[in-house]
Amino acid sequence: MAADALFKPFAFKNLKLPNRVVMAPMTRSFSPDGVPTEDVAAYYARRAAAEVGLIITEGTGVERPVSLNDPNIPRFHGEGALAGWKAVVDAVHAKGGLIAPQLWHVGAIKSQNPKWTPPGAYDSPSGLMAPGVEIGAPMSDADVADAIAAFARAAGDAERMGFDAIELHGAHGYLIDQFFWQGTNRRADAFGGPSIGERAKFAAEIVKAVRAAIKADTPLIIRVSQWKLQDFSAKLAHTPAEMEAWLQPLVDAGADIIHCSQRRFWEPEFEGSDLNFAGWAKKLMNVPTITVGSVGLSGDFIAGFGGETSQPASLDELLRRLDHDEFDLVAIGRALLKDARWAEKVHRGDLDKLESFDSSAMAVLA
């Protein structure tokens, strides 16, 4: 199937994309002490030069003591880190590309680095890393307010240095998602509650604060997921009605685009419909959506990062769904991490030149 649907322009607010290809945010620990280097700038610029419509950066930590759990993941605060990100923006723009930072707080996810000691307490809604797994104390009211303000500050800084859009990481069991998830949010205040709509308040307040910190025509994206690192089978919304209750407060607060993370984009979200997560979000919210999840490669990304070799896979199902407007944009992860020229090759029809992926790609910033 010709890849025409993937290379149609997309316009929303001040975002004018030449195509529907988005580079998915993927954690890369190549920023010593949290400061992006020239190599990080060149990494993104290579993809901007090779037909990636929008680059969403790796997750970058907002200004809280333990917003990150690895010293080599980039920060989005402090003079050095912000100067590094300005160099990234300039490098991408010099190649004609567009870029959004993914603003991140890992929440109560312990570090895997045995040589690193957290500089403070892990933030979490209820002192839980997973259901029944305690890690410190619940965030105080002051902690919650400071975290919300940190996201807003980072967004304002991003816009001032020239980023083209903003993404909030609200997925995968990290801080914002820990508030969504009843298994980790046992709060009895305004940021908790038995319903997903009640537990969406923390995210909605962040969206509202970010929206106030940036221009009205700057697109605000929020990434969400059902699955968590702590539980791949977790579900926040079991029905379309629950999904609407979850997402509506975010859209009402000012989220423009919903980035819907699945492990496998082709899987239907609810019984009785072929629509995937992004398809349902678009139908219910009537806003643009991004689909993501094992696009262009065999096997899902969890297995790929775990050591399984993934081979190039057919794009026909993706293109069919995109052509039928099930979603608007397509985020590419491992395929673009491995090969900066993936989009260019697909556009030219050079499918025989697409590369396989294995976990060794994580060890280099190619």
C-alpha cells in the first residue's frame, strides 16, 4: 500500500506539519548531569533532516527534587540544561524540523542505578509505587502545588526558547498517571476519589497551569496510556463512558491533542469495535489524536527493549486506519531510534532498506 496517508500535511493551531510522522519520546540517558549535549542536538537534527514531521523529545524532568531517577536523563530546569535544550531546538529548526519537549515527572519509580542516591523523597499521590508497594510518604498539598507550578514553568521556558508545541507525560505509571490510577491514588482529598474523573484533577490542574503559561495558539499535547510499567494489563477505562470521564477534564482544561500509548496500535480498545485507543479518544473528545505502539516493527516495544530482535513489519493496517481518519498522527518509536532515515525510506518506497531493531541500539545515540 502506498504511504500517501502518512505523508499528507497536518495543521493545528500554529503547528504546520508536512506529514503525519511523529518521533515518539524515548528515554535516552546521554545527558550527563541532566544537561543535553551537542550529540543530543545532532541526534534530533538527523531525524528532522529526514522527513520526521514532529519530534517529541525524550522525557525531560521538571523542577522537583526527584522528578527523574537517573542522573543522565535530561532536566528541563537550570541554566545549563535549558541552554542545552535551546541548542537542540536551534539544530532541529536549522534542518527545517519542528519539535516539542516531553515534560516529565517519574513519580514513585525507583532508580535502577545502584550508584545514584535520590536527592530527596520520591513524589507520589499516596506513597505507593504500585498497588500495595510502599515508597515513602504521600505528597503534601504544598508538594502538589509545587509540582503543578513546575510543569507550568517548564512549559513557559520551552515556548520562550522556541519549541513548537508542548507535551505532558501522563502515561505509563509515572507521576501524573499515578494520580489517575486507583491502585496508586488512595487520597481522600480533591486529588483522589473512587472515579477516574475525580482522579484526573491533578492532571487537569497541570494542563490548566501550562495552558496559562503558554500562548493560546501553541498546541498542548498530553500522553496517556491504560498500561503501566508496574502492570501491563492495567486499565483506567473499561468502557467508552469511563474513557470519556477520564479525558474530558483534560480537554476542558486546555489539552489540544491526546497522545494515546498502546503496546500494539492495531488492538481494539473495547469489545464490539475495531477502534484502537487513539480512535476512541478522537471519537469521544473530537480532538486530534496520536497513535503509537509497535509501528513498523514486529513484536512490541517491551520485548524489543528487553532484548528481542524486531524485524520491519507491514504498514498496511496502519495506513488503512490513518486513511479512514481513525487518528491524525502516528508516533514512531524503535524504528526511528534505530534509523534516523526511517521516514524518508518509507516515503520513497525503499522498504527493503528498513532496519531491524535490537536492544543494542539503546547503547548509542545514532
